Amino acid sequence: MNNKNRLKYLALAVAAGLSTQASAGLTLYDQNDTQFTTDGLINTFYVHSNVDDDNNALDRNQSRVKMGFLPNWIGFNFNKEVDGLKVGARSSFWVSINDANTNLTDSMIDVRQFYGTVDADWGQVLVGKDFSLFGRSNILGDELLLGYGQVGSDGLVDGANVSFGNIGTGYLYPFPNAQITYRTPKQNGFQLAVGLMDPSKSSAGSEESAPRLEAELTFETQLSEDLPIKAWVSGMTQSSGDIDSNGFAYGVNVKFSGLSVTASGFNATGVGTAGLANLITSDNADVDGYLVQAAYTIGSERLVVSYGENSGGTASGANDLDAQNTAVAWFHTVNDNLKLVAEYDRTESDTRETDTIALGAVLTW
């Protein structure tokens, strides 16, 4: 598969989007210890990208009207108290708005969350399909999650789906997976999640004798009224055929008054450009990356500066995944449901430089 097609399929996968655990949203039903709510997001950007490639034939000066890093979604949540247990469920449906020029009205409706939960004093068990644990907090902590992000990789400027955010320039993507995951109760700020994931395959006929094991440990504390801190580590391991895949991710976020500073990173072997749904051909190939960001909020305005990079390759010693993204973004909160966004990204690799300006609106409920 060539790089352009590879990125096309990755963009389809990333169009799954990413959200936090189900938010309260709008309550549709609340009776007899039973709640049913809905939440959603709609975003659209005017985007102009300028591509300067070592191969002049690949230079582009392209304008689009597109989704941002997150696609558009609508989610539904169910909760009920039964015999001392809290049972719940979430389903979410993700939609591309960029289908008209290639797929007519296909819309690419995709289900990326479809799971049930059981909560009690001993913690929570989640069964079904949800985002993975390895690198989960790295991406959820991205200050540009509601923005646009990088389109420096081949095929993304003209992609019919989302941008890549900082995937490939700071973190990997925790692809949604069928899973059985246990989360402990929070104790002294700590919470541990351990999950058995349906393993990714290195080839159509590869053998996986065990599921993938993933885990994440988070810690939250408040040093003072104005100084909350969150830190996390996560990891994964699996084998598929002759390929062993392993990874470790970490990060910390500190807030003080209106300032938020985040630093995160990862190291992995046997993974591809975006993550485990794109396994590579050598378990000796390493990729690592980091992301540093600062955001300052005053009133209705939030300013973000961001730098991230990945380095490594698809074979031992290769550097074909090397890429960096520098971004500046401004978010204006109109009200609780509407934000306006202006963002500039410069994405660089060994052979290409892409400058992107994105202006958009994000509507949530």
C-alpha cells in the first residue's frame, strides 16, 4: 500500500474522532432512577494550506471547507440504578461532512463507541467498543483537540475526512477497540484502568495467541485552590505473527490561574504512523514523540501555543515517520455551546513543509 492510500485509510479511522467519557449533555428522560441523555458536536473550518515539497510536482496551494481534528458526532447515554449497581451504556455516531466531491452523500457514518458499564463500590467494568488506554490521556489532554491540526502527511490536504491534529507529531491514536476493561475507584487521587483489547493484526492470516494488554494509571491532586495537577502513564503489549508491539506513554498537566501547561510523550515499537491499527513490518522499528503546550485563558478568550514531533520509522534505523508541528490557536467562547477558532500550523518533515490557516466554529451540546 502506498503512502497516499495508507493515509487515506488512516484518515478514515481517525474520523472516528475522540471524546471524553460521555458527558451529561441534554437530558431526554429522568425517571425511576433511569436517565437517558444525548450529546454532540458539529464543527466546520475554512482551511487554506500551502505545501512546499522537495518534489515540485507535489507542491499545492489548496483551499477547503472541512471538519477539524474531531469529526461531527451525536451520542446517546443510558444510566440506571439496579439492586445497588449502576448500569450504563453509550453509543456514538460519527459523521463526515466532506463527502460531496468524491462519495456523493455517503456521509461515512461510523460507530466508534458502543459499550456498556457496570459501576459499584469496587470500581467499573466496561464491555464493548471504546477508545484504547495506551496514549489515551496524551490525546485527550491536547489543548488543540477542538481545533484543526496538521495536514502535512501525504493525502491529508485533499482528504475527505478530518485532519490529523497532532497524530504523527506528538502522539499516536488510541484506536477504538473491542475490549473488557476494569477501572478501580479513585483513591488518594489515583485511578488504574486495565483492559484486554482485541489485538491488531500484522497481516490477514496472522496468529494472535493472546489479546492485547493495555493499562493506564492517572493521578490528580490539588496543591492549592489555584493549582490542580494531573499526571498519567500508560502502556500496551501484544504479539501478532512475528511482530511484537509494545508502547509506553506519559504526561503531566499543571494549571495555575488562567495558565495551563502540558507536556507528554511516548515510545513504541511495532506500530505505524497513527498507531496499532496500522502495524508495521518490523518489531525492531521504534517511533517516539513528545508534545509541549501552553494555554492561557482570560474571560472568553483562550490562546494556545503548541509544538510536537514524532521520530522513527517503519524499519529499524529508518526516519520516514519524522515530522514536527508548530501551532498557534485562538479560541473565542461565544457561549456555553459555541466557540470560534483561528489556528495556524506549520508541519515539517524531511521532504515537505506545510503551512495551514484554519478559521472555524464549533457547536456542542
